[in-house]
Amino acid sequence: MTNKVRPLGAFSDFVVDELPAVLKNTPHQLPAGCLKLLHPDMGRWEISERFGEKDRLVAALDLKIAELAIVHSQLPVPQLLCRLVEAYSTGLPMLLYEEIILANPVSDMRTFTCGGVGKTEAMFYYYHAVCELHLSAVILAVQDALSAHLVHHENLVLVASKLKDIEHDLDIVLARMNELGDMTKGYFAAFRGYLSTHPTRGLKGPSGAFSPGFALLEVLLRGDTLPDEYGKYLVANREYFPQQGEPIAEALHTTKTCGSLKTIADAAACPALTERVDVIARFFNDFRQIHLKSLHKQIPEAVCDEVAGTGGEAKPGTFLRQRIAELRLPTNGGK
């Protein structure tokens, strides 16, 4: 039996059970259908008291999916829905990575599409959530290693030992990313448009560029030596990351003050630590190639800069190729 997560009652029921089919078949009915299930009192509730953190994120997710479904159908969004999106948002009044990936209930997934496409869309969100879970495990290991270095800076073998099991989690992330590249041709394109820049608010979509796991791990790895443009990008877009990018901002400050994992390894003659750093470096090199290959298969027009990226990039192919060139890390294995 499905464990339903419906913080807004009948409105949540509509978003999960009906909206995808209405959006596909009779999108002109969406504004009235949403308005019928909303009422002004929802904006006057003591939201922070009425909902726990997770339920509030799901409630915001429901409201934002409805708004995006309407606005991307080039229909007028009811003012009440716009106001509720703003009231329930814990950050920007736009669908965020934190909501569609991290807060989207696995047992009761929200999607824009239905049928086979809808199942693929749900898998897309789920696989990204799985990647974040495994990246979190690696991040914890790196943080443990950096903490160990502060206390035992002379014992680099101990520092390296904190990273002994990271391949398992990193391999799972690469495997899931590879599988996403094998989605049925055309399915990703069918829901990708709803994840793009908001046509009227002008806010960026929940792009994978705002993954907290990838960004935080890379900052911990080499935050003090990142190319200036990438560091500026993280700072300029911090509101699009979970927790308004605070963990990433803190890591940028810490690595510039105390040194990153790679800086520590480069300054030491410890093969064990260098080898562990190489594992993470190869992961990022491999991931970016897999991601570009997947995009080429699923959205070739994006690779050719013919359509904008979901993160607001006017030329997403150029953006990704520049990232690969600027951020590629040499390793002892030469890969």
C-alpha cells in the first residue's frame, strides 16, 4: 500500500493523482481546477507551526508544481496560487532542487507527466536522491578526514584511513548516472521543460548544477584552488542550493582558511592519502564525461546550444564543456 504524503489535503491529492493527466490532455482546466481546491485561509495559517519542516517542503512542492504546470502551458496563474507559493517557500518562490529531489516522497512521488514518461520522471528524481544519499556518505568521510588532520596533522596515514571505503558510494553514483543516460529517447525531453527557468518570475529551474552533494564534495576536495569563475558561480547561485547554500559557503571559507583535502595531500609525502584523493578526482572526471554523454543522447540540441539549460544557462553545451576543461583534475593514474 502506498504511503501517501498529502500535507495540503485535497489539493495535494489533485497534484499527485490528477494533475499529470490533466496537464497532458486538458491543460486549460488547470487554473480553475487548482483554484477550486485552494482557499485564502491557507495563506493565513501559522505555516511554521502547522507543518513540520518536511511537510512544509512537500506542501511547497505541490504548490510550485501546480504553478509551473500552468505557467509553462502559457496560461494565467491564479493570484491566490502565486501568493501561496510565496507564503510556503522557505527560500526562493521557485521549484528548488531541494524540493523536487530531496523532499519528493519516494512512496508518493510528484511528477508533471503520467504513464511511461511519468514513471521515468519519478525514476529520474529518485536516482538523483539516491546519488545525494551516497554523496553524503562520502562527504562525511572527507569531513572526518579533515577533522582528523586538524588533530593529527602528522599522522597522514590515519587521515587517509578515514577514506578507505568511499569507492562503494562513488561507484553507485556513477552507475545511477549511467542508467539515467539510458532513459527511453524522448522521455526526458517530455518533462524537462517544466524544470526550466520560470517564465514570469525569472528564477532558475532545479538543475543538477544545484546538487548539494556534488558541489560540497568538490569544495571539500579543492575549495581553495577552484577556478575563480566556479567559486563565483557557487556564491552567486547559493540560494538555489538546499539550505540556501550555507554548507557550501562554510566549506569554501574553511578550505580557504585551513586548506582542502587535495592541498593537504599535495603538501605531504603520503602515498596512501594521495591515492585516496585520486579516487575522488577520478570520480569527478568520470562523472562529467558521463553527464555530457547522457545529455548528448537525451537532449542533443542542448549540447549544441540550441536550447537553454534548466539552470538558466543560455548555452548549456558550452557551459558543460567549459566545466570539464576547467575542472578536470590530473591524477597519478593519468586519467
